[in-house]
Amino acid sequence: MTLQENITAAAAFLTSRIFSRPTVALVLGSGLGDYADTLENAVKIPYSEIPNFPQPTVEGHAGAFVFGKKQDKDVVVLQGRVHYYEGLSMAEITLPVRVLAAMGVKTLVLTNAAGGVNLNYKPGTLMLISDHINFSGANPLIGKNLEKFGPRFPDVSDLYTASLREKIIDKAAENQIPLEQGVYLMCSGPNYETPAEIRAFRTLGADAVGMSTVPEALVAGHSGMDVVGVSCITNMAAGVLPVKLDHKEVVETAAKVHDLFQKLVDIILETL
């Protein structure tokens, strides 16, 4: 099947299983997936049930769509994502975002666990993504353009919708939720970055580094969605502290900021 045929088939399958179409989607990163438990009238559909759909292989990524209601909004939560380093193409790992667009989703909220490049950050810091640097060496928009979704050469100067970010920053301050705002840099992974790379990324203006989010944001923007991105700084990047990096720390830190993160996502939904 072609990419477009896979998108159409997955969207049709999911639509047949739900009662109303979501307008907001949330992609939950490492250790953040249980926000889906807060949805009302939830319908859970594992990725494994969807024909030709990519399957996550990383700890902390359950791999399921959860459709439901939150704050009187029709919402779908994606528990986990597939990363580029897992061996699939950029087109394959962003297939879920294309499917969401085909289903009529208007706003995509992307979350991730990231390493802190900004020396003022610490584990547990929440960062609203204002912009990104794509250091992955690839782009999901390479190849035949899917004209049904967007133009050949999309403008991404306001990819992380500024008007929404302003509202979220204000709401977070009102609710006394500490929230930084900064630039996310994506590497391909799966290895963590070297100390020399982190020093270079800091010089380039990056505040956080990770292995996801950018492909999804690009495809969402190409599809005409508003995009909100949030990084949970789960560890300081290589060379900042005299300790080795471990994915276990990523999951543990995400768990520690669990309640604060859920409050922030609630606030984000209020602004939409």
C-alpha cells in the first residue's frame, strides 16, 4: 500500500471504532502516558490492532490511541510514539500524525522527555517549545508531496503557534506552574549526545535536546494544525554533570513531575 492508502485505511479503521471525532490530540512521551487515564468515556485502541501501523519498542511508550472527553472537548491521547532510531522511515514514524489530520484534528500537543542543555535548567523543569533545530539528518517531508495535506514548501516560521504559547505562559503563571520557554534540538539517537556536541548545541542556541517531536511537528504544520510542544527536562545533557546518562533516570524523573505535568496539560487544553 502507498503512504496515502495507509493513512486513509488507518483513519477509516479508527473512525469506525469511536463515537465522535477529536479536534485535539496529545502525543505523550517517555513516562508521561498515563494522562490518558483522566479522559472520560475513554475508548482505547492499541496500535497493534491497526493495519500497517508502526509499533513502539521503547520502555515508557505503551502504544495506543485513547479517545475520550476532557473539559468538554473531544480529545485523543497517543500513549507513546515511534522514534526514528527504531529503524523506520520518517514517513512511517509520522504516520500517526497524518492519520490524526485525516480524522480532522486541528491542534496537536507534543510532549517529550529531554536533556537539559540550558545550564539554568534542572531535572524536573518543564519547557514550552518556542522553536526547534532539526539535527537529525532527515526530514519527514522529503519525497513526493502529499498535496491533500499541504504545500510542497511549507512555511514553518510559526510552527509552534505563538498565539497559543502566549496564552499558555499566562495561564501557567496564574496557576503558579513554573514554565520555561526555549528551543528544542533533535538528534537521531539512539545514543545520547557527546559532551562536545552539547557544548556546540548550546552555542547554537538550544535549550533542550532529544530524539523526537520535530518530525511530528513538521508533519502537523504541513497538515495545517496548530502545534504546542512541551519538554520535561528529565536529566541534564552529557557533560553538564559528572554522571552517566541512563534511560531509567528519564522515566523516574518524568514520574516525579507527574502531577505538575498533568496540571500543565489541563491548562493547555483550557486555552484551546
